[in-house]
Amino acid sequence: MANRLIRSCCAALALLAAPCAAPDSAAAATPTPIPTVVLPLDMQVEMQMGDIGLVPEPTKAEQARIGLATGELRRLMSETGRYEVLDISAREADIRKAAPFNKCNGCEVEIAKAAGAKLAVTGVVQKASELLLNVSLFVRDVTTGEVIKSMAVSIRQNNDESWLRAIRSLVKNRLATEEETK
């Protein structure tokens, strides 16, 4: 009888202790989101336009996709809980002046610092043909100016869904992970 009472008391204590310990370990496991600036994606059209000397430009549909993909990147990064994506609408003039970010050699750092960010995310969509594109993202540490993560994915269709699929893949498989690689 005494053994049964002792076992019952131990089981009850274990049940009471478990919920108390869980919030502390959950709080310790949840990192504070990192203040992050996500700048508009750039597009680099590398298609050959023959011998006529034209510089290829993104189409109107591609320009719209840049906004769509940038918005999706910001939304998904925020949803990971790892990043606090900052509003940079007040820096729109600076952003227009500095773009394209894939050619400015780290100029995004100053915009990110002014916004109070610790990280700056830039990206470029490179178009080799109508059916071959590459989406690359770069994460730069604002304090050191160093690129701490770079990633890319190729896509085989030039439409909204393929661009969004590329962004979703990069966030899920590279930005939402703990790994810090270059």
C-alpha cells in the first residue's frame, strides 16, 4: 500500500514538474529575431540580342515579378521567426539611388545601418534565356560588411510561380536553417 502511494505521488510530481520546465526550455530555444533589411531584388538580363547592340532590359512582366518575389521573400523571412524584417519605405530614395545592389559592392550596408538592421539581404535574378534563370540571394552582416550567406537556385520557367517557388525554396532550405555558410 505504501509503495503504491509513493508511486502515485512520484507520478503526480512528475506531471506537475513537466509543464513548468517546458516554457523555460522553449523560451531558451526561441532566438530573438534579427533586425533585417530585405532590399528589392535586381534583375540582370544576359540574353544575346544579336549584333544590333541593344542592351536587354527586363520585360514589364519581369519587373512586376521582381516586386512579387521581393514581397514573398520579406513575408517568408519574417514568418521564420529568425528575422525581424524592417520597413524600409522611408529609405526609398536611397534605395533607388543605390540600385542595382548586385553591382554596388556593399552599398546596401549604409541603408541597412540607417534602418537599424544587423543584416542586409539582396538578390539578383539572372536571365540567360526565356527558359533558364538563376535566382541568387546574399546575406550581409551590417557590422562587418561581410557576406555571411550566399545561395542560388536555377529555374526553368519565366513565370510568377517559378519565381515564387525559387524564393520559397531558398528561404525554406537556406535562410530558415541555423547553418552559416558562404
